[in-house]
Amino acid sequence: SELASLYNCEELTIKRDLQSLRSLGIDIHSRGKNGIQINNKPRKKELIEIVSNYLSITSSRNLFEKTTVMLVNKLGINTLPFLAKLQICIDKRQSVRIDYYKSEDKTKRKLEVDPYLIFESDNYWRLLAKDGQTIKQYLIDRIEDVEVASKKYQPISKELLNSLFDLSFKAWIGEGDFEVVLKIDEPWASRLKARRLMINQVIIDKGNGTIIFKTHVNSLHEIAAWIVARGKGIIVIEPIELKERVLELARGTISNYL
């Protein structure tokens, strides 16, 4: 009755919700004189599912809606047919042929890919798909045509799919695995100590306003751009390829003002 009062609902609703939690594996029961108790701590997998469901209800949808508006502005009347065709092929494990517009060289490519997932990241709706032997992401607003192909494909495992996102620094999904070590001074050191940028990150506090930040990423491009955008105070220790990429981006930025 206290929970029903707190959430302004019927007691029957609370009972149904408790039953749903038990069906997820949460050992939650009502004990005489002790009220409702969780007998054992939820496992990480269960906790992630519950928190994800909760945030989907309570969080602001402004960014989600902004991303969708941008997609509709670009594709117009084709937005829903494109998304529906892609999702049906994902569900049926069917390859698709797409006309994909590359902004870098302003060319259009005809591709046949195996679609795995539609997801949102960094203000874009994206398609995760396999092209040949490589798993890539495609911005959906750059797809100009979608056609169902005849080929069926074998889906990738959930574990592999999760690992691709675990090593993603921002939005890029790649199949590489680069160990990154950064030396970070103030003011960025204090800011980053209180944040978690990556699931696999390790922060070593040197005690003098400096931290060593270690992680693994599947692409060096995004983390290089992130380092350059923050300017002084973030120094690449490893790998050498990342250091070279940072220097290349920094020189390109400076050249705009020479």
C-alpha cells in the first residue's frame, strides 16, 4: 500500500510489477512485518535490463526526437519505407541492396550488405551491417534506395555484437582493438576522474594533478578527433599510430588559419 501511494497507482498494479521483477530473476518478496525485500542482489545482466527500461520511461526524448527530425528532413516520405524494409530484413536475416551516398567524395555506391541492427548514436540513425568480411556502420540518411536481396545470412552472436559496442569510443563501430594510453593533466584530469568514457577504462592517479588513462578502442579516428578538440593537456603515450593521427588532425586544423 505504501508503494501504491508513492507511485499513485492501484495496489494490484504494484503486485503485477513485483511479479514482473520476479520473472526477470529478481528474488523480491513481501515478508511479514518486514515489508517488501530483495533477498539477493540482482546480477549485473538483470540490473542493466531494469535500469535500461527505467531510463527509457523517465529520460528526456529531446535528443532522440532531434535525431529523428533530422532523418525525416533528409529522407522525407522515404523514411518509413526504408526503415521498415531494413528492419524486416534484419528480422528475416535477409541481405539488402542499398544505394549509399558517400559525402567524402560525393559518389554513390551500390552495395549488398547483411543488416544486423538499426541504432542511434551521435545525432544520427545508423545501420550496422556486414559488407563482405567487414562489419561497418552506415548513416541511414545517406541511403538513397533499399531493395531486398535474395541471399540469407547467418546472424552474428549477441556476444560479438556487444563487444563491438563495448570498444566503441563514440559512434564508430569497427573490428579493430587498439590499446590506448593517455597522459592527462589539469583541468581535464579532474573532469575525467569523475566520468566513465569507456566500459574497459583504467585511470591511474599520479597524485600531482595528472592521471594516466588506459582503454581499448576499435577505431583510432574518433579518439584522435576527441583529443585534438580538447587542446592542451591530453598527451598520447601509446600507440604511435594514434599520436601520428592526432598530429595530422592538429596540423590540418592549424592550416585553416595560416
